[in-house]
Amino acid sequence: MILEKGDMWDTWGEVELFMVTAGNFVKRGDILVMESGIAKQAAEQFPALQSQAGTLIREYTRVYQTSNYVALTPKYVHENYDQLVMNGWPTQGLSTMGLFQVKEFFGATDNIGLVQAGVRKLIELILDHDITSVVLDYPGAGGELPRDWVLPVIEQLPDVVHVWEQGNHVSL
């Protein structure tokens, strides 16, 4: 894992997998709530993302009997990926957007257990699909998780993963 500072959006279109931290609360109409941080930026930039992600999480919940998707990217786990792209799932150049779950429900604080599970799932995706470039915004960067809890977890990620933090992130 390589730590980066700055604007992760500068890599959009240049990396294979663009992972955005998000929750899993899907409201009526299969709309994923994405109201803060980089999730909100993604929803504003790609208006269809909330409904596409909400639908995907509902399908995941139906199949796996849990809404804790941990790390979800339709390119590698959804058989109708081409249909999702046509219906507005964000892609550009090399990049496909994925979601990295950090909250269990709307209004909750970020959860270190979900970060740990997400790291395991992301490593699995990278190895299973030979993914060579990933960006992820720093889990818990909103100040909800202490840096000294998160850093040892994300340090397990391979060097194909660049974890981005804003220049104003609180350090130890």
C-alpha cells in the first residue's frame, strides 16, 4: 500500500479500480445514501450511481442475506456488468468505480471491523482478477476512526493500492 496526499479524483480514468468509501443504507426506490465525503462527490458527479449502487446492494443482500457488502465492484462480481455500465455505473478510460463499506447503517460512525473485512475482500479481488492499479480514499478520514487503528489495517494492502488522504488529514 502506498499513501498519497491530494485529490484522488486526479486519478479517475487512469487506474483500474477507483474505490470510494460508503455506507450500505439503501432508501426507498433502491437509492444508496451517499451524503458526505467522497461518496457525496461521486454521487454528484455521477447522478445514476446512487440508484445503480442501491440496486446492486439490494441484489447482494438478497443473494447473501446480508447488506454488509464490504467491498463491491460490479466489474468483478456482477454478471450483468455491461448492463450496469450502460445504465450509468461510472467508468472512464481504465477506471471502474467500486464501493468500500465503512458504515453498517445510516448515521453510524465508521467501523474498523468493516475496514478490516474490506481490506481482506479487496486483496481477494486484486489477486483473483489480476488488478494492477487501485485507488481508495482513506477509510475513516472524516475523523471517525483514529489513524492509529486504520493504518495498520490498510498497510496489509499490496502496493498496487494507493490510499489517498486529503492534505488536511489529522496525523498522529
